[in-house]
Amino acid sequence: MIKTKVLSAIASAVLATQLLYVHLSAQTTPGNGANVAVAPQYDTTHVYVAPEDFDRFVASVLATFGGTTSKQVVTTVTPTPSSTLSQLILTPVGLISVFGFKTPIPYPFGVERTGYLVSDMGTAVRAAQATGADVLVTAFDDPIGKDVIIQWPGGVNMQLYWHTTQPSYKALETVPENRVYVSTDKADVFIRSFLAFSHGNVVSNDDHAPGVEIGRPKDTYRRVRLASNFGNLTALVTDGHLPFPYGREVTGYEVANLADTLAKAKGAGATILVVPYQADERQAAIVQFPGGYIAEIHSVIKK
């Protein structure tokens, strides 16, 4: 009798997980929203470094991943007076917008993790609001377009941007993942909201992902992978009991050969914070670049 009850409970739990997966997968489009995503090669990770670390950081990233940069400029990227060094690093595994503020950084800038290019700013803001986002900084003009900062349920801050003249970048060799740490209480509402806004889909939903991925090898946790025209996003659902540096890495970069990439990173002044480990058909490590930026780097284990 006890065995029967246990098996029934397990079956119910499995069914609940399957139903949740179907439910999340169905939340792909807002009722009245357009798909405003352009392409993953226009989505950038925002990195803030001290001006004295700016050039070292850019050089280290280029030496690690390869690529090119835009011209370095001093400009204002906030709606209130400020001054920052600004440069775009275009690597084959993802873009990075680098800021080195010469003045104090106006709130809430510095906590927006990524910048997503949208095809129409007004439509994008309305779609974000309709699907659960809060607008922290209303649309403002920058030297080449418009920007807005939004916050998703769970406290996830992102920038949306629009250019007066749409940029033209070649497709990436691999699409990076936006690594979002969210609480168990807010995970589902965040996922539903972001899927609806991005017109994305659930790639996987693992309630028992290996804890080594968050620095807790004896435990498991929930990991949900999403994909859309904005790129890849991985929601790491945790209780917040995270050893350093987990939770600090906002982007994961896929490379062809992890060992080779880590050797380049070390040679360019980066520090390996988490040595390579294997999980979820990946070999992964966490690296800190000059200036403090922390990133996950991984390669796919070929079968």
C-alpha cells in the first residue's frame, strides 16, 4: 500500500512537471503584441568597468574570443548629465557594450544586464508592459537612437534600444545565453512574461539539473532554457544559496574548444574562477576578465 502511494505521488509529480512544460511552451505570444526582436547578433551584454581598466578589458576579450571593435568614444548614454567611455566589442560568440564612466553613474544604470535591439521602440515598450514588465527608465534619446530600461518580474533589468539607422552585423558563430538567476517564487511568472514578449519557446525545463552548475555538486536545481529571436536565455531557479562567483556571470559564451579559449584568456590577463566541469552535455568554466567582468564559457561535448 505504501509503495503504491509512493509510486502514485511520483507519477503525479512527473505529470505536473510535464503539464508545466506544456503550459510554459504555450506562452509564446502576447495577445496583441508584435515580434519586435531583430536578431541575436544585435543583443549586447552591458559591462561597466573603471576608465583605467577599459583598454585592458577590451584587449583581453578580443584576445580570448577574437573579433573587432567600434571606435572608442566619450559620450552621454543616460537621460541625465553624465560622461562615459563607450565602445562595442563584436566577437563571433556575442557582443559586449563597454562603459567606463568618468562621472558618477546615474541610477539605475549599471544594473541592466543586456541591451536588446528592437524594431520599433513604442511597440516594444507596449509589448513589454502588456506582458508584465515595469518601465524603470522611460524612452530617451541617445546619440544614435533611443533607449529604455525595463524590469521583468523577479527583478531582472534589461535595456531595449533602437537605432535611427539600423546596424548591420554578420551573424554570430554561436549564440550566447543570457544567464538569469531567479527565485522559485518568481521563476514561472518571469518565464511566462519573457516568453510572451520575445515570442520564444521553451527548449528544456529540468527540475533536477546538476547542482555543479551553480557550485553545489551535491544538490540539484531547476534550469529552464529558452530561445527566441533575441537569442538564448537560461533561467537558473535557485534558493539564492550561491557560492561565489555563481550569480555574477550574466552571460554564457559557447566556444569550439574550451581548453584553447581558457589558455587565451589566461594569457590575456583573465583569471579562471571555476575550473572546467562537465554537465548537461557541456564542458564549462567561469572566468573573470581584467576590470572585473565575470563570464561563463562553455563548449558542447560531442557525442
